[in-house]
Amino acid sequence: MVGHREPASRELEVDFKTIRERGYGSRTTEGGMLHYALVFFVIALIAAALGFRGVAGLSAQIGWLFAIVAIVLLVVAFLSGRGPAVVP
């Protein structure tokens, strides 16, 4: 048939095995939180250097919050004895 296309759901199929093998989404929660904390601290430094004191303060507070949450999650993970999920 000319011009026949597969349904959209077929085009958007995701191969989760390939995603796991390539390492996408392999960050732990603590690592992701620390990453975002660092990003917000960098934003705060840039904003402060440019004179945007309100943005700098808010970014620093958000970064501080993410750092604290990451540390709490890390401590809970250590105390519970659970390690990262092992992918076969």
C-alpha cells in the first residue's frame, strides 16, 4: 500500500534493555540530587557575579535544600543496607 505508515505507538516503542546497557538513567537518587545541588550553586555564583542578588539567593537556597535531601537519602540508604539495583 502506498503511503501506509505504522501507528504512532509503534514508532515510539522503547527498548529498555538497550537503555540499561548504555547506562542511561543509571544515576542514583543521591547522585542526581547532588548533581542538581551543584547546578543550582553554580547558577547562584553566576547570578551573584552579574548582580542578581534575588536569583542568587534563591538558587543558593534551592541548592542547599537539594544537598541536604541528598545527604539524608544517602544516610537512609546506608542504614537500611540496601545497595543499588543490580541489572542482570
